[in-house]
Amino acid sequence: MGKCICLNGCAFFNDNMAGMPSMSESLKEKYCLGDNSKCARFMVFSARGKGSVPADLFPHQKERAVKIIEG
């Protein structure tokens, strides 16, 4: 996979989230510019739509994403 289709509007990628982890650049490389299918934000976006992505959800929080998707 290439760049994520959500980059322009992604709060994480655009550094608009509170509490950005110090490893955010490596997370961006891995999830935003690499395999976005494993990104928690993209998982929720794909399954439930943009409005269902919590503002404080980070790409590496897959377990939380699954809970959101399952409702």
C-alpha cells in the first residue's frame, strides 16, 4: 500500500492531536505512508465512517479500534 487516502484530513498525520507520542514520526512512516490497513484510525474510518473516528485515537491502538467497530 502507498500513502493513506485520509492524509489530508487526518488529525494524527497533521499533528493536530493532544498528547502526540514522541514516536509519532515513526508511526506516520509505518501507518500513514506504509500499510494503512493496520492503522486504528483507518480501520474505524473504513468500517464506520469518518465521524466515528475518535479525536484521541492513535494509529497503534488497534484493540481500541476493534472495540469501536464492534460497537
